[in-house]
Amino acid sequence: MPDRDGSTSTSADSMIHPFPRHIIAFILASIPLAVLTAEGGLLYRTDFENFVSGDDKWVGTDGWIGNNIGRAVHGIDQDVIAGGGLGKTAFIGFSLPSSTLVFVAKPINYSPQPGDLPLVRVETLVGIQDSIAKTTRDSFFVSVYNSSGGYLAGIRFDNRPTTYGIWRADGANADHDTGVIFYRGELHLLSFTVNLPTNRWSAELDGIPLFEDAPFTATTRTVGFGYLAYEWQLGAATATGYGDNWMLVADTVVRSAPLGIEPFKPSSFIHTAATTTLTWPGQKGFDYQIEYSNDLIDWRRDLTGSAFPTILVDQTLTFQDAASGLPRRFYRVLRTETP
């Protein structure tokens, strides 16, 4: 896949001895009780459990591609978040790369035709770990390329001290400061929706808007959701100036959706010692199912009253779980189009 400047990356990287496994102090403070969503029009979904653990094991599974192969700059970790229950997760960064831009990308190749669902929605759990042994820091992107490998837009998690925060890139203009920051060592839920026909998009982090209805790309390149990419952009001019900071990537969903339906999220989430109550907007033409997990690995849907099939009119839906005595429980609302 071409780099941002249009040049083609090569994989002729010399082998190096990898750094010892990176130690992590990620916590789930951002989402102590997480509500993850899913819905019809699924284009891709992964929790990385079918990947083999180890350096350089991200690329090559499920069609993922990347550069800097053999440099231990991306791969799959097992249980890197102590007590978090996420199982396998992916990483990019940390070790000495052979170029100043490292990427891992998943081909999606969705360009809606007349009659197709025009929106693409992405939800991904990400986190940035700060540099440990080195003083330099870099930027990490969640980006979209078209099917020809042309860069369209991205969200930049800038870990550098002078520009620290989250920025929006639209493919041509200078990146735009969203005014929102991320927290190092914490897991965040990044969600964004791309309206391909109108060339606009919106994004939020843990339910906080980053930007709304902004230009998706300012280039003249063909607009289509070709690749979802995770990127490590060095702040230094040469690879030897890298920081040993890195990005964690966990559960990721890419799906198409119809126009006129706002990004799906709960209206309220109330947790007490005795009950947990979820409220969300139920929309005509969709089915809803509450799923729960005690470890973010095994998900079940056997709670009484947790299914909401065949919603005929727009309405507010509510589910209450009376489970008590549990140290934690995670919930997600599965939304599918009614057959």
C-alpha cells in the first residue's frame, strides 16, 4: 500500500533482535463498565483471538498487510492488560523501525453503489503507552485509505509534548486540533462515521465528540473505504530517532449503515449496588439484543428480557439487570436490521 506521499513501501527490512516484550500499565479507567455496539451491514470485525501471539504476527492474518516486517514494531499480545479480560490485543510501535512511517492495514474495499448502504461506521478500542526508556515521542493514527492506497483521512493521537492531543487529518490540509486529549496508559473507545457520498465524517472518543460533519478528505482522490489502517508516525526525521511509545488496538468493528440513523449509543447507563439499567433509542426496522460478559472474553445473551425484536415504531428502550455481588460486568447492545 502506498505511503501518504504516494511512494510505495517495501518489505526488504533487515532482521534485528527484538526488544524484550514491552511491559504495560494500561487500565480500564475510561470504560469501567463498557457498552460496545454492533449492528447489521458488518464489513469486518475482530477481537484478535484467532491471531497467533508474538511480534510480527498481526500482519498476515485476516488479510492484514503492513510494512517493517521483521522489526518487532507490530504484533499480537496475550493478556497485556492485567485483569482487564481483553485476551489478545494488537500493538504498533515500541521498537526500532526501518522507516519513519509504520503501518498495519486491513482491506475493506467498500465503495457503495446505488442501493447500497452509504455510511461506514468504525468502533475500535485503542490506547497509547508513553515512552519508557527514550525521551522522544511520536504520533499514532487511525486512518482510512481508498482502494488504490491513496490517503483520505485520519485521527491522530499525538504523543509529543508540544502538540499533545487528538487531531483530525483530511488528506491535504494541515491537521485540525480537536481540543480533546487522550490519557496515556488508558483504553479509549474511538468511534467514527463516514458518509461516503457526501464526503463528510464525524468522530467521538468515549462518547465525547471530536468533530462533527467535517470534510472527510480534501484531496481529489477517489473516495471509498479501501483500507482501515493503524499507523506509527515518528516525530524524528530518521528511524533512529524513534520513541519507545506504542499504540494498543483491541476489539474493532467496521460496518455499513443506512442514512438517517444517528450513530448508535446508549442514552443513559446507571449502575448501582443492586441494579444496572441501560436506556437507548430504539429505531424502527431494527432488532436489539443485550449481551453481557464478566471478563470481556465470553459474551452471553441469556438474561431475562434482554431481547427486543422487531421494533415497529421509534421508541425509548430500557433494560435492567438485577445481578448483584459481582465485582464488574460488561454490557453491549447488539443492533441488527430486522430481516
